[in-house]
Amino acid sequence: MAASRFPTTQYMSEAFIESAGAILFHLSTQRICLVRLKARDEWVLAKGRRNCGESLAEAAVREAREETGFRCRLLPVTMPTRAPPAVESGPTPDIARVYEGVGEPIVVTIRELDGGRSVKVISWYVAAIEEQDGVEVGVGEEQFEVGFFDYEEGLKKLTFQGDRDIVRRAIDIVCEKFHIA
């Protein structure tokens, strides 16, 4: 029996978990929303596990709402991806292409768990907080504190470098989309 020519690791269903998160932008004030895990005093991004039957995009929106208390929507963004177009008109090479107005993850994080015996795969989306009449309301789960920060302050506030890298990518995408210097 032939083996794949690509280095491959497979995980059975009990050895992986799919999660989704969102980088939440408050567009009218050009700030981002971060959550602080009170018990560990860590500033992080809103994320959590995907429920059975739920898409990753739905999980990102739900988790953001649960953790921050804010309703949000995924932002269609312009970004490069190796995914083929929605409608293929023949063979599509496996190369990165730039698409406009897509709601795909901008980053995927793979975390090894249990000494590498299992993994958490996290898909990260860009989202905007739904602003009702300019009033901010939102109470998330009690283990979190919610904070709004201008872009550079938010980058400094995040506890983990990996989160900073994700937010930097999201900021670049949002600034390009809305022509923010």
C-alpha cells in the first residue's frame, strides 16, 4: 500500500476539536474588543469550540457574543487564500489568489494538546460589532472582562504573541478595506 508523498498526521474524531474565534472591530471608533480571562489575568481574543452541526463561521459569531455580550457579524474581506473560487470553471491550481468580499478564516491556529496526541484547530475570522443606535451594550460570561482598545494599544495589551500576530493581520485587512491609514 502506498503512503502519501506529503508529511501527514491524522487525528480520529476523539483526538481533535475545532474552535473558532473572531477579532471584533468597533468600526465607528476604530477600536478592537478584547477579553480578559479574570482567573489568569490574560488578555485574549474571543473564541471557543464549535458545536455539533454548527459551521465554523457560526461558532465564531456565537462565541464572540457569549464571551463579550456583543452581537457581531463577520466582515467580508479582501484577502489571499488557496481556496478555489466559489464557482470553478475548470481546473484550479493550488496557489494563493486574492478574493474580494469573502467570509473565510484569515488565520488557522493548530495547538497540540496532550503531548501531541490531540490537537485544537482554531479558525479566526474578522468581525464587526453590531452598533445599535450608537449605544454599546454587552455583558458576556462572568469569567471574562471586556475591553475596547485602539489598534496599537490592543496589540500591546494582548498576553500572547500568537494573538498579536492574528490581530495585526486583521488590522491590516480592515484598514485596507476601509482605507484607514
